[in-house]
Amino acid sequence: MAVKRPVDVNFMIGGEAGQGVQSVGVLLGKVFARGGFHVFADQDYESRIRGGHNFMRVRTSSRKTEAVSETVDMLLAINKETIDLHQPELASSGVIIYDGDTIKDVKSNGFLFSVPMARLAQEKTGDKLMSNTVALGAALRLVGYDMALMDGLLRDHFGGDVGEANVKAAHAGYDYAAQNFRTEFPHRLEPIGAARMFLTGNEAIALGAIAAGCKFIAAYPMTPATPILEYLATKAKDMDILVVQPEDEIAAINMALGASFAGLRAMTATSGSGFCLMVEGLGLAGVTETPCVIVNGQRPGPAVGLPTRTEQGDLAFVVHAACGDFPRAVLAPATIEDAFWVTVKAFNLAERYQVPVIILTDHYLAGSYATVDKFDMSRVTIDRGMVYAAAPGGDGYKRHKVTVNGISPRAFPGQKEVLVATDSDEHDEAGHLTESAEERRAQVQKRQRKAFELKHHGITPPELRGPKRADLTLIGWGSTYGAIKEAVELLLREGKSANWLHLNELWPFPAEPVADILCDAKESFVVESNASGQLAQIIRAETGKAVEGKILRYDGRPITPAYIVDHLRKESCCYGNVK
């Protein structure tokens, strides 16, 4: 039996805001997901409601893929600007689908395929707005895909008469391509297996929160974290979750802390600018030892920055935010699937160690889509930590009781014979305000012991992937995972010796295992989406060892495998560069 060659096809849909770019991209990704393909899709859009150039990339592969490609095989151009901007990215065998009735004077090195989208939509459905669906049908014909899957998707997505009209529009594009496209497109996509889930990073976080037993979220809408609030709002009634949109981020974190104090698993979600407003509440969580999960969806700053772009610029900030010393955990999902499991762990860490846990995602991971296999719910465990139970002859409930490991029993309001009290000032074991030097030392040392426990028993050490020793070691965190993984695969195919280390549990920093890996690294590069190399700085501070190089990106666009390899060709010793 002949082995099928791997398939990897990159689509791009481009147009202005308001022209349905995202709708087309999501439908395209979903229809391939229904055919069993691995799909990764990212969005690029400006901070405006109408106008401005938007595009969405949809990568479809027979192998698991977790990064975007800079090469485009098929460009669906809703306007001329899309062709002008993106034809340099077109592969030598690439094709551009556009409406020749409305887009004139088109020149391209790729193959041009004009489809009268608006006219066909009007003829078949009486609505020109369905012209994008015509383009979808044409695209599926060029790759030889099963239209039955698209028919079912359109009916499910739109429903009723609108769904049927979209089916007609899609078939109009499909039939037109069948009759008029005479050049064989080199890529064929035939369904390869069972349907897969197709999620964004935000949806995966929301699902992880539901699986972890979250019963309260308070959040003020802010890109890119708003969809977490929106998704949980749609599930609030079915899953018995209280969803609150307060007046600002200050209220949001304080509401979440209040809900947690009352015994609910609670969270809030924001971006870096909103997290700035939450810092006082973060300190309150630290001193009162109140569990809370905080999602920070990073975007470029300072201040408003680039609201709809991506960056990893908040790592140093969230690690050290708020005054004074207190333990916290900082987790950064590596993939959309990982976002689910990281969220589950965040809730367990928060309650086990009675600390705030920050999930550090970014616009790229939060808003991108990927196919994900069904989550194995048997792996989900709920750890509520040390819950107080009165014992005969005991000394009663003390919220901040000094213990060997720093973790105190936790009670909830309403428990019999328990008075739950604490204070935002420094306090004694019972939670009452104190200025005693002895009590202060005892409470600080208690919280520091808790930080030690969190570091050595809560944080999972990162794993080095690839050979133990290699000429080149790449180091990254969070959403750079897919790009670094694929870059290493490219290096290995070129005959280079490479491995990689990726961190999704960043604080307390796993200094010892990282230091050991750096000792064995001949040449190391940190890959980050920020200007200052924040992970590199933390590595130096925590291990005393420095990485040799940095591959940084801070223009608001995601790091890609090609971006990494291009920089290595210029800077790495493995390519013969002398430092």
C-alpha cells in the first residue's frame, strides 16, 4: 500500500474590517477540521470597526501543526489591497482567487483565478453579501475537497433559510471553478479522518475554567481577553457560573477575591493595561492568602499600545507586580490545547498554596484557532487544598496559622463554630491587624516557606526536547512553542545539531533544571516576543548563567519558524558565524 505524502496547505483570506474576513477564515478552518485535518489559524486585524486591512491565515496539514507559515498557497482576496500587500508571500505554485468584476488591473506572479463572486451570489441567493461563501466554494473545488462537509457546516453555522442560501452560494463557486479552472492546483485535500475540535486559546482557557470548577468570573472587557468572559457568559446558566461585568478592572479583581473568600473558585481576565489596575488587588490576595486565577492576555504596550497585536512584554511585570514579598505562580500556555490544562492546574495551585495564579497568554495564542483532540476528562483533578475541620481539643480556627510548610487551614464563611477573619494590613495568626515585629517576622517567614513549597512541589520542571547535548539550544516560553518546535525541525532537516527548552510554568522559576541544561548547551538563543529579552534576564538573575543570543520580535506580529531560522543564519555559530 502506497504511503500518502504529507499535506500542508496555507490559505490566506484578506480584506477590510467589516468584509467578513474572520467569518470566511473560521468556516474554512472548521470544514477542514471536520475532515480530520490538523488546522492552525491566526488573525491579523487593525483596531477599528470598519476599514483597515485585515487578514486571516489558515494552515491545513495532515500532521499536527502549531505555528503559522509565511508562505501562502492560496490567497482569497476580497479587495485589491490584499493582492498588492500579500502577493510577495505567494508560493511559486500559488493561486489568487478574486472577483474580477470588481477588482481591476490585477497583476501577480502567481496564478490568477477570477470568480464573479458578487454576481453569482446575487443570481443564486439574491444577496451579494454571500459572495464570500462563493469564494469558499471555489477554494474547496481547487483542492478537491468534499462539499458535503461544507454543506453540513453552513447549515449548522447559519441555520434555516440563511444556511440553505449559503449552501447555494458555496455550490455556485464550486461549480464555477469546476467549469473554468483548467490548471491543476498542486495541493489536494481529501478528508483523512474523524472531525476534530476547533478552538481558540481563549475558548480553551474558558473550558479549562469550567472543567476546574470555576463558579465566578468578574472581568471588564479588554482585548484580547474579552472572549473568555463572553464564552463563560454563554455557559453561565448551564454550568451554574456567576458572570459579572463590573465598572472597571479594580472592581473585577476585588469581586473575584470576595467570591474566593466566600469559598467559590473564582477568576478574572484582562490584558496588560487592565492588569496594571489590578496590582493593588494582587497584593491584597497575597497578604490575605486568598486564592485567585488572573488571566493576562498580553498585547504591546506601554499604555494602550497596539490593542489588536501580540507581544510577550509583561513577564517581568507580572512576576514582580505589587509591593512587598509574597508568593505567586505565573503560568504561560504553550499551545491552545495546553491552555486548557494550564487553566485546570492554575485553579489547583491557587487553592493548594492559597496564592494568586497568573495565566500569562497573549493576543496571538488567545485569538488563534487550532484543532484539538477531545480532552481526557479523567485527567482533571480538583485539589481544594487544606480546608479547616474543627477537631476536639484543638486551638480553634486561625486563618493565618503558622505551619511548617507555610500553608494554613482555610475555612469558609458559614462553617459552624468558625469566625473567618483577615486583614489587608499585616496580621497575626487569627487575621487581626498587628504591628508586632515578632508577628510580622512570623507571617513573612510563613509566606516564604509557602513560596518554597510552591517552587519545589507545585511547579513542574521543564523538559529539554531533542538530544541531551546539541550545538544549538533554543529557549522560549508561552506561545512561541509552535514556532520554536518547527524551527528545530527545519534545523535538523538541514543537518544541524539542535534541541530546545520551553517553559510554560515560569514562576517560581525552575532555576536548577534550567541551569543544568544551560551547562550542557554549546550555544543558546532565547526566543521572545519582546524588546528586552525578559526571559533571558530572569534566567541570568535566577541561575547566574547567560544565554549567548536573543531572537526578539516586538513589531506586534507573531514569531514564525522562518523568522527564527532567518535570524540564526545571520547570528548563530552553527551557520559559521563568528562571535
